[in-house]
Amino acid sequence: MANPVRKYSYYLRSIFELLWGFEDPLSVAKIFLRLSPPGVKTIRLRGAGLVFRFRSAMDVWSLKETFLDRFYERFGTPVQDGWTIVDIGGGIGEFTLFAACKHPTNVVFAFEPYPESFELLEANLELNGVENVKAFEEAVWSENGRLRLDLTPGEPSQFISGAVEGALNDSDQTIVPAITLSDAFAKMNLDHCDLLKLDCEGAEFPILFSAPDGLLVKIERIILEYHDNASDNNHQDLAKYLSERGYQVQITPNYVHSYLGYLFARRPAEV
């Protein structure tokens, strides 16, 4: 269970971050108070100069966590120049742009299967003149073929993926192309990955559990948000699995939700 003091202090701090971290704080307040009309809007990060097209308060919250809280660096590792990075669950491009814009010598490969999110990802790359990213409109999964995205949560960043068999009603799902991590590396012609980032609502388990050991040795660092509520597995299973394959693993629980948190794995040579 999350610590109540830590939980509410985090929310209080987040209010100030949202109001000061983005330009036009009045518009930001309207978004979270649900006073802003629906539809795609534009927001600009203060200081960084980056502009994002987004559709919901959750998109803005993800931008806050990535750029203002810097969760992936705080609970993982600082992004360095000259890295090859794979972003699975690219969303609207928040981590992709975080890793690419400040480090123009990096090469980032982003995978985002949901068409609406992928469209925003590509728009945000174009808006910010980013050229060191290659984006793919497909899911990464345990096998090649098709994958079902469960749309019932209503928020694109929370869509859970699963096998096509036993699919829901058409209005509650969308079917997307899927590729294994091994075939994704082959498609990208990668022999080495400095950082693999995953935020894919439970798909982190089948993706990594199905990855051959020969592929994992090519990956120096893994940072992911785990989702213990979306799978029969949990982050402890994943930590054990990666530890047995030579990684040092660090777990950071979520401030608010006990079923969420960050897992960072790295090869010992980095220490």
C-alpha cells in the first residue's frame, strides 16, 4: 500500500509542476478541471521549448512525469549521447523526444501500435524538427501476427494488449500488427541497444519472457514501468528472470498505486 503522506505530497508537488512546467498555466488548469473542450490541443514545455500535440489530461501527466519528474532517469539512468534506444509503448512521443532532442547523436526507435497515438507521435516529431527517430506503427509482443488492444479503459495510455482469440465486441477493441522483440531488432538491424524502455500496460512480461538470451545480451539497460494488475505475472517474476540472465535489477514502487512501479536492469559492466 502506498504511503498516504508520500501520495498526497506527490500530488501537491505535481500541481506546482504542472502550473510552472508548462506555458499558459491557465490552459493547463482547465485541462485537469475538465473545463477544456475535447479534441487535440497543443501545449509547450516551459524552458525546453518543445511543443506537443495531445488529447487528454493523461497525456499531459505523462509529459510531466517524463520531462519534469524525469522518472525514467531518476529510477533508471541518465540518457547519454550516442546511444541507441528502443522505445516500446511510444505513446504520443514523450520519452522518444526526451531521449532524442537533448541528444541529437542518439538514434531512437519508437513502437506505438494505437493509430491515434501514433499519429500524434509523428506530429510531435515533425513539430519539433526531430530527425534522429524512426517510428513504427506496430506492437511488440511475444509472437508475430496480430494483437488485440482492449479499449474499455477509455484512456489510450492504459489500453491492455492481448491475443486476438476471445476478442471483445468490435467497439471495445482494435486489432493491430505485432512483432517479436527479436524480429524488431532484426528489422532495425540492431546488434546493440544501450537502453530499452517499455511502458506497455503489462505487455512487458510476454515481451521480455519470450526474448531469447542471445538477444538480451545485446541490451545493456532496461527501464520499464511494470503493471502487476495486467498480467498473471508480477515485477518480482521479471526481476528474478532478468537477474538470472546477468542483469542487476532495481525496483522503485509507484508513489500512489501499489501495482505500478519502475524496474531498472543493467549489465554489471556499467557499475
